[in-house]
Amino acid sequence: MISPSAYLALAAILFSIGVLGVLLRRNALVIFMSIELMLNAVNLTLITFARMRGTLDGQVLAFFVIAVAAAEVVVGLAIIVAMFRRKQSASVDDARLFKW
Amino acid sequence: MVNGILAQSAVPSVVRADWLVLLFPAAGAIILMFYGQGIKRAAGAIATLLMTASFVVAAITFFQVVARPAGSRVFVHTIYKFFNAGSLSVKVDYRIDPLSITMMLIVTGVGTLIHLYSIGYMRGDAREGRYFSYLNLFAFSMLLLVMANNFVIMFVGWELVGLCSYLLIGFWFDREQAAVAAKKAFITNRVGDFSFLIGLFLIFNHFGTLDFGRVFSSAPTAISAGTATAIGLLLFGGAAGKSAQIPLYVWLPDAMAGPTPVSALIHAATMVTAGVYMVARTHVIYDLGHTAAVVVACIGAATMLMAGLIAIAQDDFKRVLAYSTISQLGYMFIGVGSGAYVAGMFHLVTHAFFKALLFLCAGSVLHALADRADITKMGGLWRKLPWTTFVFVLGWLAIIAFPGTSGFFSKDQVLEGAYGAGHTSLWAIGVIGAAITGFYMTRLLVLAFFGKSRDTEGLHPHESPVSMIFPMVLLGIAAIIGGFLINGNGENGRLARFLEPSIGPPAGAAVAAPGSSLTPETGVLPHRNGGLSSAALSGIATGAGVGGAVVALVMYGGLWDWQRRRENPGLAWRALRNKFFVDDVYQFLFTSVGKLVASAMAFVIDVKIIDGVVNNFGTVTTKIAATGRRLQTGLVRSYALGILGGSVLLLAFFIARAVR
């Protein structure tokens, strides 16, 4: 059996990749995927802890995260498509409507 | 609608219509307010009829009350509950007792005659309907004041009277003089009203009620002499405003800027009598607070003397009469301040007769001379205005207290009251005042009506119509014989006996303060402790009055060239002429300094400090925002970095706390 710390380390690595993706990439789709990566890293952590403690709480929470993420994907993709239609670009730097 | 409440005896079914006294003028005021302009000429007739009806009801009430034994002549009727606030419960109720009936008869009686006179006087005025509406409202307000059974309702009437005086003095508001005089009257009165209001607070603080019956019956035990003095002085502050006493008398001479019948109404039937009535009504307080009563009498004497002196040097017909009113009010306050409440009220009644008469005469003269009021340019009017001259002579006889006239009896009783109360110096001032009264009234009479006609070219004086002469004749008759009929016998007179249930002493109370010679046994007029006899006092005062008149007759009757003397006036004349510079001092002290303070407030406090603070809030906020809004880059990734940084900081914080 692989030790829990390996799972946690994997989760941390995945989360960091996600963060870097969000901060460094400009393409809205890639940023979106990076967010999914972070969500799944968190899911992995939750399940790891659930197994460690022998409770179901973390697993239930992970299911919720998956469900919410699925819904969020729908909304997010719709926004990205709408934005692309207006600007012919999926770069987040082109969407600066709230700049002072 | 009206529930009789048991007062001191069971309410008989007869005294039930008395609320109509209030209703008629109120209805007139409201009807004419809305429809008066449309019906024009009929407005005066309606207003006069309603006042007459009111007078008839008051007279019926009077006879019903007189028919009852002296001990059961006080009735209190409650109309409805006004409001409850904490422990204060105020009812709209009114009081029928000899004192209020006396005032009701004066207000409605003299008021009716003035209404009648106004029909002729105001004919053709553009706003006749509104005029009569105000006139009715004035009568209603005064009736409310005198019929009130608690201080709150009295105060309502008190304020309404002030409002009406403002409306009527400023009736011709397109004339600047009238508009200014109206403001002056209103503001001066407000100063007095403020003092009155504080007095009411003090009463409520000590008694827990503002009901007349409960305050007056518990006063001897509930408050100390000091408190009574404080209350008395504060209430008198209000009276000084309404009744034109020092230091608040300045509004009354200017009040003649209104139509002349209004002056008659203000000076005789309503308004200025309110203060005297109020002191008589609250006499229990003044009996307890002896110092307050003495102050009232002294201020009355000072006002009487000062106003009399000023009247000598005035050339405006109505202004002379206005100062004479102030002077006569001073007499009334000498009376009520000396504990001679009946004498004060009696002088109020007789003064209402002859002063209304004199003012109506003034109106008739102004009517004839196209509103030119300068008596130095009149003279010889008796040929053109025989009736006016005749009734003016009647009023003149009454005001100089010629033996047998109404003024003779009432002034005598006031002075006798002052003398009897031990105020010998006030009595002496009163006698001097009588001489001065004789002098200035005779001067007015001679200059205006007799001698050669001066400078009336281009004018064709004509006698007034019958509707104006008739009320004047009635008042003339009252001015001559009214005094004898009402209270010819001093302390045993009809008025004295009638008023005893209202302003006799409260039973068993230690009324007389130490050192006072008030005698609780009679309460009506104090007995004298030796000194001059009644006849001697009367002789001295009458001699002074008639003497003053004779001096003026000689001086202005042709033996003395007053016109040439005037070209080179002395210092005393100039002081009198300028009303002792009181108006100028007030102008400086209150108006100029007031304006200075106001501009300091406006341009320093308001603009610099208050506006400055508000404006600076705006500027500083804008500046902070100008810097802060640069955070709003619009770049999603920079926001994400912010979120990350925040999360890391929070995490670090929790970890640090957990480790420690």
C-alpha cells in the first residue's frame, strides 16, 4: 500500500500546476482546465484524508465538488464561447471591461 | 356633543348653549375664509350677524349665571380629550365663571360694534371677505383664551391671538410699513410667549397638571413663595408681550399700520386685555408670590408713566391713542399687581369702552381726511364732523377720568387699590400719570377738532355713514355711564360682587404674604391701614387729571404758540418725540447685533466650518479613491494572484497559530 503522504504530495503538485496555469496562461480554455486540475487535486486530498480517518465525510464532499464542477464547466464554457464570438479571441487579457 | 361636568355644583340644563359663543365666530372665520371673496359685500353682514349671535348667547349665559346663587356660578364643560402624554392629560374644556363671562361680554359686545363699524370702513377694499374672516378668527381666538379651563387651551388661544394680530396688522401687506409692523408685533409677542411657555413648564413640573381648578386649589400647599414668584414672573413675561408692557411694548404703537377698526379691536376688546385677564385668572399664584405681584405693579407704573410721556410728543392721531393704550394698560397692571383684581378688571372693561370709541373716532377722522393722520395739520374738524367730535368728547371725558364717567370710577379704584396695598409711591405715580393723560388727550382733542383749520386744502372732510356713527354712539354712551352702572360703588359694586367667586381669595389659604396688606377676608379690595380717605384719594386723582387737561387746554387753545416753539425744540421734547430712543436702542441691540451674529453664523460658522467639514469629506474620499482605483486593473490573472496571495496569508496565519 502506498503511503498517504504520496497521495498528498501528488495532490500538492497537481494543485501547484493548476495555480501556475491560472496565473501564467492567457487562454481562457487553458485557465479553465487549470482550475479543473486544482479542483481534482483538492478532491484527491479529501479522499486521502477520508481513507486515513476511515470516515465518509471527505468522500461525500468530493462527490459534491465533482457535481458542482460539472455545472460550473457548463456555465464557464458558455461564457468563453460568448466571449470568443464577440472578440474573436479567447485571451483573458482582451476581456478588461472592469479596468479603471 | 357637550358633556356637562360637575364642577362646583350640578350643571343646570340652562347653561348649555354657551359653546355657541365660540362656535359662531369660528364658523364665520371658516366660511368667510373660503367664500368671503366671492360674496364681497355680504361678508361684513355675515360676520357681524355671527358676532351679534355670539354676543346674544354670551348675554343669555350671563343672565343665567347671575340668576344662580353666588356660590354656584362656576361651570366647567368638557368637549373632548385633547391628548394624553405621559402623566399629562389635556382636555378641551371651557370654563364659565364670572371672570370669563365678563371677558366674553366685552369681547363679543365691543367686538360686535367694531364689526358693524368695519362694514362701513372697509367698503370697497379689495379683500373685504378675508378681512372679516380674520376679524371673526380674532374674536374666536380671544374667546378661546378667556374661556379656557386649562393652561394648554389658554396657550392655544394666546398664540392664535398673536397670529390674528399678525394677519390683521399686516392686512395691507403691500405697504411696507404694515408688513414690517406685523412682523414686529409677531416677533415681540413670541418673545413674551416663550416666557409664558416656560412658566407653563414650571407649573406642570410642580403641580403635575395644567388644569386651572387643580392648580389653583392646590397652589397654597404645593408650592413655595419662591416658586410662585418664579411662575408669576414668567407668566407676566407673556403678559408683557400681549399687553404691551415694558420691555415688550414696542409693537403696539406700530400696530396701527393695520386698518383702524383692527386697532380698536386690538386695543380694546382683544389681544392687549389678555395679559391683564391672565394675571387676574392666575391671581392665586400672584397672591402667593408677592414679589411677582409687586414687580407686575411696578412695571405697570413705569410703563404707564413712560408711555404717557411719549404720547405728549406724538403728532400721529393713532399713535397718541396707541401710547395712551399702553399707559392705560399700565394702570390695569398697577391694579392687578396690587391685589386689586376687581379694580384692574374694571378698568379693563371701561377702557374697552372708551378706547374702542376713541379708535373708531380716529378711523372716522382718517376716513374723512383720506388717511392723513397728522394732528398738526388738522384743526377745526368739529364743523365738518359733528358726530365724531361729539362722541370723541365723550371718550375724552372718560379717559381723563372726568367725575361721573366710566374712567373716573375705574381709575379711582385702581389707585385706591394701589394705595390700600401700601404702594404709596405707585399711587403717586398713578396720580402723575392721570395728569399726563389729561394733558395729552386734551392736546389731541384741541389740535384735531378745535381751533382753526390748518392745512386741509384739497380735502373735503365728510361725516361717516350711519353704520359707523351708530356703534360709536353706543360706545360713547357706555363710556359715560358704563362705569357707574357696572361698579360705581367700589368694593361693594356690582362687578366686585359678581367677580368674587372667580377672584375672591381661595378659602382658608394664607393668601397674604408677610408684609403684604392684602386682606383675605374680603379679597376684593384691601382695606386701607389709615391714611387718606377714599374721597380724598379720588379728589386728588381727579384734580390731577382735570388739571392736566386744563393746562393743555390753555397751552394748545391759542394762548401759547406751539407751532413756533416747535421750530426750536428742547432736549426733553426731542427725547419724547423719539420715544425715549427705545426703538433705536432695540434696533441696535437686537436687530443690528442680531444681524451681525447671524452673518457671523452664516459666513464663518456655516460656510467655513460646517460646509468645510462636509466638503472635505468629499475631497478626501475622492483623493483616496483616485489612488485606490488603480488596483482595478481588469486583468483576471492579477485578481487571481490576489486571491492566491490572500489565501496563502490566511493559511500562514492559521498554521502559525496552530503551531504556537
